[in-house]
Amino acid sequence: MRQLNKKLRKEIQRFNLEELIEKIMYNSFSKDSKNRREPFENWFDKKEKLIPNLICECNGQYGETKIDWRRHGNSSPFRNFRDFLSERDDFRNVKDCEIFDSRINTLGTYRRMQSPGEITLYIDNIQVFFWSIICEMICHKKYIFTREKIEELAKLCILKTLYHELFHHFIDVQSRFMKDFHLDNYIDEALAVACSRHMVGFEAQGNQAFVSDFLELAYSYKLPGYCDWIEYKSDEQFLLKLSEYITILKPLSILGQEVTPITESMLYSIFENPNIDFRIQT
Ligand SMILES: [Zn+2]
């Protein structure tokens, strides 16, 4: 698999990635009175290094954020990234297959195409998810983060959810081609996580330890379906399973045609031309 071309980046610009990074890193929301938030100030020293004592509390080997999120305007009821990767009882509407990832402890959702499809990112949850991973890395692995590294990881954290939801859009498009397509939520989620991990891997600059340690935590899913992504960890496993799942290429496969390159092209062509509305929600 390859990195996406500039066209998708243009689509992502509709989402305004830089602004989202600022929201997560600095809590910089609009200044009107309704959405006013106290920004994170002085979290970096003069050498542009993150000051861990301001943010993290290390209990034993694991870390937690010691931030009073509500005082900072964040309304997420969650406090740790594991809350988003593990099962909870309070599903919003798990049977509603018009909306993917519609759990309360979600980072994003995808609503199937009614005219366009709709991707929503839950920015307060993503902010808690992000900073709690950073604290875990500081406490557990003694990382020292610069502003630049934090920015890079915040970007990957947003793209993680964006690509996951884009994959649901791809499956939504496929389901319009095939009358007898059987949507399997478990396979869908496993492949969405795998797809996101592959795409985020391309976006990461170089192969640095702080990135791979961050991603290892960010993708440590325990949720049914989602956690099966590790079966599709390699490009080959992912594309083979995806080719089998979407079935549209089955007649060609029977004739001896290698279908994974076609599947890959189809995936990218949808990613580069998504029929999507993007929304941000706190
Ligand atoms: Zn999903």
C-alpha cells in the first residue's frame, strides 16, 4: 500500500487539520463566550520541552493526566485512553447500522450516505485519549517530549480516527454496488482499525520509537471486532481479507485474476474522492 496523494490532503484540509491539532494541544477554541475555554498555557519550557509535572501524575508504573478537564471546558466523561478501546455497557445504539462506532466512548462516527456520508470527530474525547497516552508514555517509558513531537503525535491521533471512519465510508460505497452484500460489523471494525493503522503508518515521519510506542497504545483495542485488527496487520493480510469481504471481485478471482491490487485501487479512489461531510463535535 502507498501513501495517499495530495487530493485527499485537500479533503482533509476541509477538516482543517492544523486547527484540530491546536484544539487538542492548546485547548484553543473560539473566543466567544459560549465556547470559551481556558487554554493550556506554559506547558512547554523555554527549550520547547513539555513540562510533565503540570500534566501527568505517575502512580506506580502507569500514568494519568492530573488535569481538571472540566475546568478546561472539556466535557468528556472519560479520563483514560483505555476507556475508548475497551468494552462498556453504555452503548448508544449498537443495532443502528446506519451509524458506525455509535458508542458513548467513541472518538468518531460515520453516518451512512443519505446524500453525502457524514464523519464526526468527537474532539473532547480525542483530547483526553491523546493526553492520557502521552502521560502513560512519560510515566511508564520516561519520554521527554518536545513541542514538535507532541504536534506530530496529535496529528497522527486525529488521522487515526479520520481514516477509520473513511474506511466505513468505503464499505458504504461498496454496499451500494452489491445487492447481496452482507455487512458484518465485526469484520468491518477489524478492517477499519487495520486500515487506519496502515494509513497512519504512512503519515508518520520516519520510524521513530516515540511514534511506534504511541501507536502501540493507541491501537491496543480490547473491543470485540476492533481487537481482531491484528490479524490484518500486514498489507497483504489486510488486502486479502478486504477483497474477500467486499465480494465484488469474486467473479474475477474465480477466473484466476489477482484481485488485491484492484481492491487497493478501489480503496484509494474512494479515499481520494469521498462523498463526505465532516463535522466536529465536543
Ligand atoms: Zn468503526
